[in-house]
Amino acid sequence: MLTSIIPMHRAKSSLSQLVKRAASGETIFIGSYGRAEAVLTSATSSMPKKRLGLLEGKLTIPDNFDAPLPPEILAAFEGDAE
């Protein structure tokens, strides 16, 4: 497969088409004077897959998690601490 570098001016004027090509899996090189300066690729191909429940069973939340803060800590958050 021949790799070519899309000139900056052409990339500016045809960005939406280049994004569609990248979204379909093509890697687009953008640059000037025959030198690549940027790479346009699909966002989904480079992002790691999210794994739900990764920390399941490893964290515990105490029963008093949402209890009011003690007065001295609350004062520190409000800037009233001495």
C-alpha cells in the first residue's frame, strides 16, 4: 500500500472527507514539503476498550460515607480554620 502525505492546504479544504477515511480505518499523514507532521487515525482504533467492573470487589465504601463532616474539617474547607 502506497503511503502519501496530504499537504496542509489540501487537508484544510477536505477535512471532512479525510476524517471519514480515517474513521473507516485508513491512516492519513498530513504535512508540508513532503514531510509528515501529523497523523489522522480513527479514534476508536487507538482508544483502549473500557472494561466495566474492573475494580469490582476491590473497593469498599463505609456506611458513613455521606455523613456530615466534623466541625473542624468543615471549617477548614470553608476557609475558617485558624
